Amino acid sequence: MDFSIADAGSGAVAGIERLEKLCFSVPWTAEQIISQLPDENHFFITAVDSGGSVLGYVGAMLAADEGYISNVAVDPALRRQGIGGALIEKLVSMAAERGLAFLTLEARASNAPALALYEKYGFRPVGRRKNYYEKPREDAILMTLFLK
């Protein structure tokens, strides 16, 4: 599948919002997405096809030399085609270039495909957050990739 990775801009908000609704039981609103667009405190990148449709995205909030991945999503109809991996690789590269010490994220304990994807790129389980998710209520596995 042909796609490119680029910083998310305001033109990507509708596509990101569409993926939020497809992928999450408690999706972010357009206002929440806009608050996360790239700036000095956020990485937010998208995978887009040749027509500009958003196929997937990943965002991270930055604090000092720490990165907290907020969401990773790929259109369910397009999973297992390298989109999620390409997004994670680019995010890790951006974090290393910025000199971050680590990237961390939470994933549903039952989301084996996501956990396997993150492990493939060097993230390791470092903890569990009890009852972190709603709809349905579920634990989160805290995963971290140490860059330094």
C-alpha cells in the first residue's frame, strides 16, 4: 500500500476524527485533536494516501525530555499493511532527534495486536494501570521505550 507520513495539520482533523470514531469507544472531539496538533509540546503525524485521506495517525505530548504517546490509530480496514509500524518508526525517530529519554504509552490489556506492535519496536511492559479504560472497563498495560 502506498502512503506517506507527514505532520498532521488542520486539514487532517476531519480524517483523524473519523478514525477516532472507528477505533475508540471514547473518541476525541475535533477540539481535542486540534489541541494536540504539532507544536513545541506535541508530535502528531499522519499516514495519508495519494488523495490525502488519513489512513492512520500517532500523537505524543512532550514534557522536558519525556514523550507520552496519546493515541495510535489505523483504519481497521487497512491494518496489518505496515501503516502502524511506519508511524511508530517515524515517531521514535523524531523522539531520538529531539533527544527524548523515553516514549511511553498505555494499551488495553486485551489488545494483543497493539501490544505486539509496540514490542516489535522496542517498547517493554513496565506496569499496569487498573481500570484505566472505560467502555468497557479494562486495565491498561504501560509500555515504555527507553531512548537514552
